[in-house]
Amino acid sequence: MGYDIYIQATDGKLAEGDENYFRFAWTAMPRTLDAMANFGMLTELPVPSVPPLSAYGLATDDFQPGTPPDQATANRIAEFRAAYQAALDYGESKPTGIPSYKLQVNGGFLVTVAEISAALAAYAAHPHADVAEMPMGDPTWRSWTTFLRRAQKRGGLRTY
């Protein structure tokens, strides 16, 4: 159990290659989130709600493999999936950091380039940032900040 974090390419697909993947054990993520909070890299926002299937006249049976749905049901499924994806991809226009839920929940929320940029700017402005990545510190932190910088140059990241 843990957190699998993937860099997203600018085309919206997950980037390939080991350098575009980061894994936290479920016991390590709280420590990293604490450090990020201490550096002012996180924001606390509510998790966006995903519309219920019933809002689209759908039920879980409509997603079962087997008989293809009729055209009207297929259209409602496509609308639901678009709304669901929009909730996962939502980002504020002027973020001040990374919403903590996007890293705490294994739901595939997009951490946008703007959110990563705001988080890294807060980190760089912190008076103790210059010693945080020194060799005697936690090597996970150095690897994590390097990963964030790489994701900032690509299309963001997603946690699963």
C-alpha cells in the first residue's frame, strides 16, 4: 500500500520512464506532507465533488462489460466521464500551493504545473530551504523536490 505518483506529459498522458515515477510508502507520505506544510507548499481546499451517477440517469450496471449500451446511454456515460475527469483535473487559476488532498488521496487528481510552481516558489522563499536538501538530510526529500521540479517542466503529476 502506498502512493504511486506519475508525471503527466503535456499531452495529458502519463509520461514514460522511471524518472517520471515516484513512490511513497503509506507510512512515509505523512512525513513528506508535514515537511511540505512547514515550507508553505500546501494549501487546504475541499475535495471537489464528483456528480453522482444518478445525475446522469446512470447506474453501476451501465458500466458493466457485456452488452454495449444504446446510444442515449453511451452519451450519458460520456458526459459523466467528462464531468468526472473535470473534477480530477480542476485547479485554481492562481494557486498558492498544492492542495493537500491531491497528494493525500490516491484518486488521480491532477497537480497542475501552476500548483507545483507556487509550491516550489514558497519552498524557495523559506528561510531554511537552503539546508533542506543538504547531504545529511533526508534523501527522500531531495529526490521528491527533484521530482517536483521535473513535473513542473512537464504537465504536472497525478497520485494513484
